[in-house]
Amino acid sequence: MEDVIASRVELDEAARPSSLLSSRGGSRGSTSAELESRSSFLIAAVAENRAREIGICAIDLVSPYELLLWTVIDSHSYVDTVALLKAYQPVEVLVVETSKSGKVNEEISKRFTGSKCRVVPLARKYFDQTKGAEDIKRVMANNVDINIGRNYVVMASVACVMKYIEYIQGVYIAEKSMKVVLSPSTRKLLMDQATVSSLELVQGTRGRNDNQSLCKMLNNTQTSAGNRLLRSTMLQPTCHLKTMYPSAYKFAALLFRPSSHVSSGSARHAKKLLGFSLTTQPGFSMLWKS
């Protein structure tokens, strides 16, 4: 009992905002009000091994029905990990507290400086892969790869998220109540921040208005999960050709049969960009006559 109380106190101390983090306010006291006012309240944990293999676990407390898991083999600058986190916009990112330089938590803290996301460093003991394997076995309602429990980096992040949301956010996940989603990070196009900004995918360039972004214009989703899927698809589009071509066909059909939504100048420019790669694919001969 004393160990449980000590863990709760330690986690509560770590969750308090500091000068290095954003001033979101108290963690547990304001959770209920924030959950009611937000469409998404995603909390993610990031763990790393010596081979620079990153395990990420995330859960949305507004609709805690899915447990999202990733394994990322990253570079020394952790661009894939940061891009993934930025795509899903977590409210809090839990990382391992360490005094060594060059770790993933320092890179995440640097990239999220000035944002609404809090980076919360926690003691390594909360990233317990054995406890994570037990947690995922307890809450998992669907059948997934049985070898996932052997991925100790991912299991470490699972253990941290589960303990944090229970002790700090006051959310307990019942048995067999969550769908575990293994999200591979391969076959994804990686875009730097300059490209994302110039394309105005999630934020407009005029006055930094989100309402003028492509994501906002196309967002007809009704759930927070749908909104996250749309955003992540835009920021990390697939590189898999069999997945790309059906969408390209639809895009080409709109361009080559312009309506009031597509200007003639935009259509001509897009045809030049698409001409080399798509006209060689079957089914485009009829569309390419305009």
C-alpha cells in the first residue's frame, strides 16, 4: 500500500507543470473540465532502446476505446518520431527522465517548445515492459499479433501510459474493453515542417489560421478518431503504390473534368505534375483527353 501511495505522489509531482513545460494547469484537478471541452485528449508515451528503436503507445481519453502502438526505427535526429507525434497532436508526451544528452526526450522537448503539448519526464521504473505486457493482455479485446508482448520497447510505453492515466488522470481501463491497433510506420512519406507549412496542410500561412488549411476544408469527420486519421493521413501520406493509385484516379478525374471547384489554371498545372507518373498507368487514357 505504501508503494502505491509513493508512486502516486511521485507521478503527481512529475505531472505538475514546470518552467520548461507549458502552463496547462494542474493535471488531475483540471482533467474533467478539459475532457469536456476537447474533442481529443491524446496522451502518448515514448520509450527507446540502445539500438534507437522507439516504442510509442497512445490513448485518447475522450474516447478511450483504442490503444495505438507504434515501433519506429529512427535516426539520431528522431525525425520520424517527432513527425508521428506532431501528426497525432498529443496533449502530453511521457518520456524517460534521464541526465544523459542526445536522448529522444531532449529532441521531443526541443521540437514541442512553445506548443500546447506538455513533455512529462518520468522515472524509468514506470516504463516496465513486464507490467506493460500484463496490462495489454488485460485490456485487449481483439486478436493481434501474439509476438507484440515480446516487443519490450512498446510494452514499456504501454506500462507508462496505463499507470499515468490511472494515477494522474483518474481513468481506469476495464478488462477486455480496448481495441489494440498496431500501426506500422513503414511506407509513409516523411515531410519536413517547411513542406507542411508551405502546403498549408494543417495551418494557413496568413495569420496562422487553422480555418484556412486544407485539413480544415476537408474535415467532415464526426469523431475525434476520424479527425486524427484525416490529419495523420495528410501529414504522413502512404508511399504504397497499390494504395496510392485508387486515390490518384479520383483526383485525376476531378482535374480532367473540372467543375466549379477546380480552376482551369490549377487543372493544367496538376496535369503537368501528374502526367509523367500517372499516364503510364492503366485506366488513364480516357481521362487524359481533356
